[in-house]
Amino acid sequence: MTTIISRGRRLAAPLALGLALTLAPGTTAAAAATPSTAPAPDCTATWGSLMKQSAQHYSRRQITDVRSGRHACFDRLVIDLNSAGKDKPGFGVRYVRRVVADGSGQRVPLRGAARLQVVVNASVLDEDRSYTYQPEKWRELVDVAGYETFRQVAFASSFEGQTIIGLGVRARLPMRVFRLPGEDGGHRVVVDVAHRW
């Protein structure tokens, strides 16, 4: 039976529900029910697993959200920044033995066989020391249950204009990092981790 996914709900295809289906002349119901086979995506990653970084200047922007998404060949983490200032936030992302919080030096425990330390040169506090980003759970910034590669996303620290996020992953896999323009003049730092080599 063909299934269509729509906003997290499974919907049965019209043929399985016994609904009327108009066929083109000369087309059989069996032929109409056969899904077309699209070529599988080429998931060969050429990104490597060494540190990715941009100019390490500090930004006047603040972090406003952390989101994630699943794609055919990789899992994605997106860090949203507001439009305060016109500078692009510096970043540095690398595999580490352990993620530690700036200032305190406390270890941030993460699920997964490998750990990525994601550093963004922007704060989660504005000039009035009010939070621009305050998640429900600091150790589970986003729900990554069922993801191919991600195992946990945890806040580590925001200290002297630099924020560290720990990303627990299944294994040391290829990753890439880049910036994108965000909404209303904001910015995004994007971290993609491949499902395989």
C-alpha cells in the first residue's frame, strides 16, 4: 500500500481507501498504483571531519533559536541570530573528546560515540542582560529522537560573547558548516553532519 506523509500523519493512498480514481484512457488500476521509482540520492560526502571555522570575530548579534532537521543524506542543526548589528558571526566547529563549558570548565555529557563542539561568536544575552534564547530544556535543545546521525543537542555555555553548543553524534562523520541570511536581517549558522562516509 502506498503511504503519503503529511505533517507527521500517515494518509492511505486513495486506492487503499476504495475511493474513486479517474484513470487516463488505457491505464490500468495496477499501473496507476505502482509508484514511480526515483533515483536514490548520492550521499557520498566530501566534507571531511576536520575543524571548520570562519574568521573568529565577535558579533553584536544574539542567538534567538536552535533548530534541527532531517535530510536524505545528513542531519542539520540551525542556529538563528537576530539582526542586531551588521557583522557576520564567527564560528568554529570541531570534534572533541569532551565538550566543556567556557568559564566553569565543566564537562557537558552527551549521548553518542562522538562529540562536536559548536562555537558561535554571539551571546544568548542582549545588552540589558536579558535572554534572547531560553529553551525549555538546556540539555535537550531540540528533539532529535529518530535521527540518523544526531543523538543530543545540549547548551554548554554563553560567556564573554561566545556561545558553545554540544552536539552528540552517532560516530565521527563528515560535516560542513556555513552561514545563511536569516529572516528580518538576521543570520543563521548551519551545521550538517552526514549519515555516512
